[in-house]
Amino acid sequence: MSKLRPCFSVSMCRLTGLSSIVPLVGAWVPTLSALGIQESPDAYNGQTWGSFIATSSINPTNWTRSYSRSAYIDPLPPRSNLHILPNVMATRLLFGDNLTASAVEYASSSTSTRNSVRVNKEVILAGGAIGSPTVLMQSGVGPRDILQAAGVQEALHLPGVGQHLQDHVVRRILLSSRESTHASNFVLEFAACLQHNC
């Protein structure tokens, strides 16, 4: 059985800072600083005011995308207690006593039959900024007024669920040149490397 609690841990996904790879990208923050736009001391703390260079989820050792499966599932040896259900989506958490997750309900589409899997130890809800609040609210965890309006039975009045999602302003600059540049050489070298599996 699993208590409903947030889970914070260090990710095993590999991240790459493009500023260390393409110097032109690295010049972005100092250039904006010279224009009076302050650098963000920590762009991932929820306060995204200021300039920063976002990391990319690219494994720098082999230039492949690093994501949940490649970081957490692929390295595992075969396990009899791990069952991956492709092409299904968690629809809600089912709670037992004391708001303890006892099962996860899932379905392959909005019109398909709902199934559930029993939980013996814990549930890790990792649906991102949109998916996790959606599952929580469909499970009855969220702001009372929203749950009532949607006809969802309240399990826990938790006002912050699904709130304060903010889009962020992103700016990019695209330049074209007939001259050879560091960036164009990098792209050509990278493309050649991909063709030769280096």
C-alpha cells in the first residue's frame, strides 16, 4: 500500500548543456546580461525569470535521446515482477484506508474497458505537469470546486493540484549565412558522425 506523497529524487536521465557543445549558444546568456537581462541563478526552481540555457535530454556519450525508458527500464535485467503495459494510460488511483493507493486504474482509450492493477508497495505518479494533476483530479484529489464541477467524488481537498501551470517565453534566433561558421561545421560533423555510428 502506498501513502499519497510527492517523490523527489535525482534523475538517472542524462542531460546535456548545449552551451558546452555549440559556443554560439553559450554566448546567449552573457549577451542578454550585457543588455540588462539578469541571468537566472536556477532556472529549474520554478522561478524562470531571467536568461538561461535549457538543458537537453541527450546522452552526451552516444548522442541518443535520454528518457524514462532508456534511463530506468533498459538497464534492468529481466524481472518476473515487472510488467510493462504498452498503449495504456493511467486513468485514476484507487484509494484504500487513510488515502492509501491500493490500485491503479488504466485503459487503452477513453471508451475502452477500465482495468486495474493492485498495488502492494507504492505508486509513483510521473505524468508530468499536465498528466499527474489530471490523474490526481480524476482520482478525487484536487481543488474541491473543480472536483464538484466535474462530478468527481472528493478524496482529498488539495487546492494546489492542477493550478499555477505557466507557459514560458522562449526566444530563438535563426541566422543564415553563406560563410562557414562554427555552428554549420558542427551540424555537418554531427550528421557525418550519425551516418558512421560514432
